Amino acid sequence: MFNWLNVSMTRKISGLSFVLLSFLFVVIVYSAYQSQRIYKEMHEVAEIDVPLSEVMADIEMLQLKQHLLMESIRQQGDVFFSDQSLQEKSIEGFDRFSAQLAAQLDKSTEILRTGLGFGSIRIKLLDHRSLIQHINLLHQHRIKFDHLVDDFLKQGKQGFSTSWPMLELQDKGLDTQTDELLRKIDQLTINVSAAVESQERHFVVMNAVLGISAFGIGTYLTLYIIITFRKRIWSLRGQIESLHRSIVVEHDKASVNHKGLDELDELETDLKVLVRQFSKEMSNRHKVEAQLIELATRDKLTGAFNRHKWDELIKDELALANRGHHFSLILLDVDHFKKINDTYGHDVGDNVLKLLVNTLRKRLREIDVLFRVGGEEFAVLVKDTNLEGAGMLAEQLRKKVEALNENGMPPFTISLGVTDYQDSDDQSRIVKRADVLLYEAKGAGRNTVVIG
């Protein structure tokens, strides 16, 4: 030890530099090993779990289109079997749905089997294998759905009373299986990402220890190494966190030139490309989803919310009411609407409904929601309003419609039944109570508001 203190400065620097380089060599080897390990695990996320999530998102899109097709057939009723063109289009829609669903399921199975076959899947191996069994089960549900569609079409008009309920039940079963599979894939993706993050944390800790050891040997060199290394690590952590928030779409691997980069630079560059690509795909997907949701929840003629949205929001409002909130319900319809159609034609009748919706919207608040629940029947959810306030609103709506004087439009009136939430109300009970009040308004001579 004392001999070491007495040696020349050159030998001290040489000895310290040798020890420092030895530590640096260990750091470099360890970093390369861990970088490759993390890179392979990230590659698994990008090439296995992310494509699976994208495939299931496409399947969800197919299911939504299928719901729209079945809703269209249900609304047509017996007329469906009288329109050959409509039948052909519907059959084509069912066939396309089945073919596309089968293709997406086969694609997801191929992704899993390829990953398992080439050893690309390193994390949660048994969970990935169980996904194949779930996909096969979804295949069986799809085949059964196809058979029920064939039975429904063969039975003609009788199919609505025999095969249609089973067809709808099977369709719901498909939805349930799809949602369960998507949940498993999402959870698996989260678990894999957590495992990668754990590896990354271990990577940071070990390199910090080696860096601190090197710092004790040569302050001037080690300080530079620690600062550079910590910047690199924190940059890497920031990129990984962004990836965790964005990793919901399939990544098309970009062409990146890694020449001249070390392992950490390579990993950081790849992560930046992934985040940029994922953000772009997410933006496009959100736009498409918003458009599909708008089409699925709006009445095509009037622009008011449709029956599907009504069933969704009334359940939400009842749940809030059970926790202390309050709301009222207004049911209304156009008086003598059939007479308007018979006298002026269905085009004028459609314009009457459009004019009615526009007139109601001008008076309703932003938090109030208007639905078209039948041909000329509408419902209004009046949020945070008691029965007295809803009754005053209904009277104002009635007077506003009665006073309409539009060129080319026949005069018309509306009848309204008004009620509010009562303890232990469910959807059936409150709607039935409002419907009885609407019936009383019609029995009282129409153009009337009845509150109860």
C-alpha cells in the first residue's frame, strides 16, 4: 500500500486507468448483454402481443358491423324476406363477416404458433399457449353462428320466431368470447411490459453500482462516465414509459440504420421509432372508432340518439339515481302523425320529425338527452331535475311546438307524459309509468302534458 503511494504519478495514473478500464469493460459487457435481453423482450411485445391486440381490435370492428347488420334485419321484420335484393346483401354481409372473422382468428393463431415455434415468446409462455385454446373456442362459436344464420334464412318468415332468438343469443356469445379474449391479451401485454420494466430497473441498478465503483478509482473519468450513462438510462426509461402508454396497435418495423451506434443507442432509436409509429396508428384508429360509434348511436333521420343509446344511458342514469342523483323522464309523440303521413305524404312526415327534433333541441339544456324510441315517439332524459321542473319544461316544449309556423309544413302538436325517478325504480317501471301518463295525455284530447 505504501509502495503504491510512493510510485510516480505516471504509474498511479496507469494503474488507476487499468482498473478503471477493467470496470468499464465489465460495464460494457454487462450493458451489451442486458441490452440484447431487453431488446428481445421488447421484440416479443412488438411482434407478438401488439399484433394480437390489433387483430382483436379488428375483430371488435367486425362485431360492430355485424350488430348493425342484424339490427337492420330485425327492424325490417317480415319485409326482409319479401325483398330479394335485401336478402342477397344481408347474406353477403354475413358471409363477409364470417370470412373476415375466420381470417383474423387464423392470423392470431399463426402469430402465436410462429412465436412459440421459433422461441420468440420468452415471457408468460403458458399464458400465450392458453390463448390458442381460447381462439379455437371462438372459432367454434363462429361456426355455430354460421349454421344458425343458414337455418334462419332457410326458414323464411318463421325464422323470426324460431331461429332469430338463438341467432341473437349466439351473437351475444361471440361478443362475450371476444371481450374475454381481448381482456386476456391486454392483461398479458401488461404483464409482459411489467417484466420488461423489471429487467430495465435491474439493468439500471447494476450499472449504477459499477459506475459508482469506477467513480472511486478515477474521479475525472468516472464523473464523465456516470453523467453520460445516467442521461442515457433516463432517456431510455422515458422512451419505455411512452411505449407503455402507446402500445395498443401493431407496429410495422421501420428501417433504421444502426451503423455506428452502441447497444443502448440502438435500443433507444428503436423505441423512438416505435413510439412515433404507435402514436400515429392510435390517432387514426381513434378517429375511425369515433365515427363508428356515432353511426351506431344516432337515428339516421333526425339525428337524435337511437334506441340502442337509450338503453345504455337510461341504465347509467338509474345507477346514478341509486347513489343519490335525481332525474326526470319525458315521453312524447306527435299527435295524429298517421294522418299527417296519409294527407301530406311520408316525406312531409319525415320533415315534421326533423323539425320537431330541431325545435326540442333549441329549448333543452346541454345535459338533457333526446332519443327517438319509436316511429313518432321520443324520450327526454332531464338530468338533475325534479318532477315540477320537468313538468314546466314539458309545458314549454308543448307550447313551442304548437306555435310553430314553418312554410310548407303542416301544423302539428305533441302530447307529453312526465315522471321522475322514484325509489327502487328500474328501467321498465319508470318507462311504463311515463307511457301511462302519455296515454292519459292523448285520452285528454292530445296537445296536453300529464305529470305523475
